[in-house]
Amino acid sequence: MKYRVSTKPVGSDWGHGMLRYLMRKLGLGIGVLLCTSAIAFFLSFLVGDPASRLAGESASAQEIAQVREQYGFDQPLPTQYARWLANGLAGEFGDSLFLKIPVTKVIAQHLPVTLYLASASILFSLIFGLAMGAIAAIREGGAVDRLCLFLSLVAQATPVFWFALIIMALFSFGWPILPSSGADSWKSFVLPTLALGFNAMPAIIRLTRTSLIEVLKTDYIRTARAKGIPYRRVVLKHALTNALNPVVSVSVVQFGYMLTGSIVVEMIFALHGVGQLAWSSIERGDIPIIQAIILLFSLIYVLLGILSDIVAAWLDPKLRTASHV
Amino acid sequence: MFESKTPTMRSTRARRSFLPSLSSTGKTSLVALIFVCALGLVATFAPIIAPYDPYKPDLANVMMPPVWFDAGTWSHPLGTDSLGRDYLSRLIFGARVSLLVGFVATFISGMIGTALGLLAGYCGGRVDATVSFLISVRLAMPVALAALAVVSVAGGSLIIIVAVLSLLLWDRFALVARGQARQLRQQEFVVAAQALGCHPLRVMIAEILPNMKSALVVVATLEVANAILLESALSFLGMGVKPPVPSWGLMIAEAKQDLLFDSWLMFIPGVALFLLLLAVNVIGDSIGELRTQRGGGK
């Protein structure tokens, strides 16, 4: 159902090839999710014995055994996995071992912060990355171009957590205009967004630049120029839309990275998002939450992948009829 | 959906406009190469070069500032940390961790990824489908989370971190090796080797592998930077190398509490990390550029 809803607004010129292609990708995505969920499930059992965590530190061996039986931890792992997966499909991931409330509820509480942060960061890096990449491409080889490349090199070599601490030292302590922690107002999101967005920017700058440089050398751009269309219009309307395709797919991947990158940033700025939840759950050995978060992140990644395929097809009509890409 | 759509820095046309700046690019990458080699030497001979024992606390000289501050002295050029340990010595020993993790993890993951990609690209069919699926699964796994989870179980030792990163960072090698092998498979010299009756393994190792070397080297430099970055992030989160072992990420984490008054504690290991990553990236970029210039088209 999902693919049909998303493809509808684009129109009827979608060939069957594209539909079949998306179907195949969807099937592949489901297969991938099955695998990551299995890995997440077995991996998190390495973290510790859930029964002894649940029973508490002072529990006797008998109590632990009782808990083990009660929660079904005594059954073979494949059986447990099948049951976990079946419950997961119904949106039921059990209770957090530490917080004693349903996992879905805990994650629902933490997810908005991370989604705000990741969306704001990708927006930030897209705006600056696209602008700088485009300017660099137009002035290829010039001083501005080299400045943009230098900046992207610097951004690429700056560890997120170090950059986050620097801007915190500057804007929360040195010149206190922005809060260093909490999520009370939009101000609290400025520094985390800057930290995460700065990290994703170089990939977008470089990609926009190389892609636009290639497009600007094509015949149809020369034709458009020869027709007397102003250069600015040629770049913005003709070249950039065509150069955008690889940038879309990379920014989708970058968005996926941001979800994990937010672990460090949320830790530093004390934001109660999924990243911080993941970290503290790993520390506490809260298995149901770790499993659900890994599954959630790979689900988002797979969905974003399918979305980027749809956007790519929408941007590039050639892809719509291609039966295999 | 999972195929890499990232175009590499290839440009098929002659870059006349770039030629004048080429010599400066060459100089920059030479400086970067010298920096990395020098750091490698310093790390190797750390016990000889380091002025103090990086583990030995000296409670009489706690939190001494670096030499460029008024209170700084040449006895501790980069100052001392909150336990009075010499910061320069810790920095020198920290280089060992970063370089070791960066190069060893890249080497192992490079072998895994190249083998998988080579098989997939050369054999095609089912093998290709399986490897492509494996790559998709790997890409859909959140790396940092998986690494955190494993390290929290197995404990943060250098060997565990190298092992975890090796098992997580092979995807780009596999993608590139697969693409290269698919292209090279159709070349005359490969077909000729096949016609001569060479064993497929021989064709892969003796004919195809040497021809994708330069593409793999570019990936390798990127992955070295990636591995160094991940190790420092893991150590920063307290899930990497355990204290008192000096790792640059851990040093930044330890300096976090003194951010307000002694921000140099956070700054120094960060600059070291930044310079190393910058140098590795510069080297990777110039190898990539050299490749496109020499290789021209395909």
C-alpha cells in the first residue's frame, strides 16, 4: 500500500518498470529489516542476562530463575526472537527493564527531540551546503571555489563532539547567549543543530559542486545559454535541478547518519532524545530498549532509502521508465 | 536503494583551469604525508620521545597551563591534567591508539570488503545478490550503536575496538571493489586470461585485483579517517579505550568538566585529532585527484 500512496501525486507517466523496481526495493527492504532485527535481537543478549537485571542485585538464584521463567527468557533464542518479532509487528516491544514502562512509550517520549534535531540539522547543512557547492561550481578553480573546498575539508576533519564542545565553550560560557543544555525553547536547539549540521555539510558541498560542474558542461546548458537566457536563470532553473539528484540520495543517507550522530550531540547538550536514551540503555543493559532502537533506526534508514528512490525518479524522468537501475 | 550513488571526484574532461593550482595541491599533500609519517614515528618511539610517564600522576603539579600561558613553564610544554600527568606525554601516547586503530581496522575491513566485493563483481548472479544484500544489511545497521553495544559487553580494550570497527567498516570497500570488478571483468586481458584456462581465483587475484588497487587506496584513506573518528567518539562516550590509557577522545572527555575555566585541556587533544584527520583527508583527496588525472576516462 505504501508505495502506491507515495507515487500517486507524480502522475500516470510512471511505467510499470518503475513500479516493479520499487516493489523489488520494498521486498529487499523487508529482507534487510528481518536481518537487522535478528542481529539486534541476538546482539543485545550479549549485553547481559535480562533476568538477573530484572530481578535486581539482591535477588537470589531462585528468584532469578523465577523471573527467567516468567518472562520466557528460559526458552531457546530463536523461539524468543520469533515471539519478539510477532509482538513487534503489533507495536509491542515489552517493558523497559529499568524504567518499567512500555518500550514504545519511552521511545515515543524521546523521539520528537531527535527528529527535531536531525531535521533542523539536515536543513541547515542543505541550505549552506547547496549554496556553497553551487557557488564553488560556478567559480570553478577560483578563490571562492578553493575557499569552499577548504572549508569542507576542515568540516570533514572536525570531530562532532569536539566541535560541539568548542561552540559550547564559545556561546554558552565565553559569550553566554545560548543555553548549554536542556530543551526548553528553540534556543536550546541552536548549538546542537550547528554541531550536527556542520558535520553533514562537507558531503553536500562536495557533491553539489562536482555534480553541478558536470551538468554545466553539458550541451543543453550551452543551448540554453545560446538562446540568451540569463546565466543566473540557467544555473538556478536548468542546471541545479539536474545536479540535485545525487545530492538528494546523499542527504537521505546523511539524515540516517544523523540519527546515530545525535548520540554524541545529545549527550553533550543533555537533550533527552533517542540517542541519549540508546546510550544510557546500553549502560544500564536495558535490552528491550536497545533492540527497539536499533530496529527503529534501520527501519528509518530503509524507508528513507525507498523515499530517496521515489524523489530521484520524480527529479529525473529518465529513471521512471527504466526497468532496472 | 542501497547502491552507492555517490559520484566520486572523477571528471572526464581535461582540467585546464585546475593545472595551475596543482603544484600547490601537491605541496599540501606532501606536507600532510610528512605529518602523518612523523606522527607515526613519534607514536612508535613514544616511550623514548615522551618526556614523562603518561600514567604517573604528580599531585604537586596539577593543572599546569601550557607554555604559552603566563604561568606555563617549559618543564611541561603542554601543561598537566587534573591528576598532574604530563599532557604532552599523554598526547604522544594517545597518537599510538589513534594510529593503531585507524590503520589496523582499515586493513582488516579492507580485506573483508575487497574479498566480498571482488567475488560479487566477478561472479555476478547469486553471489552478487547475496553480497549486495549483505552490504544493504550492514548499511542499515546503525554503526555507532552496534559498536557501543558490543564494546559495552566485551569491555573496552584496544583489540575489541579494532575488531568491532573491522567488522563494521568494510561496506565502502565492498561497494567499490564490486563496481571495479564488474567493469574490469569485460576487459580484454581478463577475457584472455579466462580463455587461457586460468582458474577464476587466479584471474581475480592476479588480473583484476592489481587493477583496482588505486581505487581501493582512496577508499582506504577515507576509512582510516573514519576509524580514527569512530575510536575517538567511542572513547569520548566512555565505551572505548579505558582510562588511564591515553586516547585523544578520552582526553577530550576528561577535559569536558574543565571546559569553563581550562578549555585548553579540551583544545589540545582536539587539535591533534583534527590535524591528523585533516592530513589523512588531504592525502586521500590528492590520491583521488591523481588517479582521475592519470586514468583520464575509464
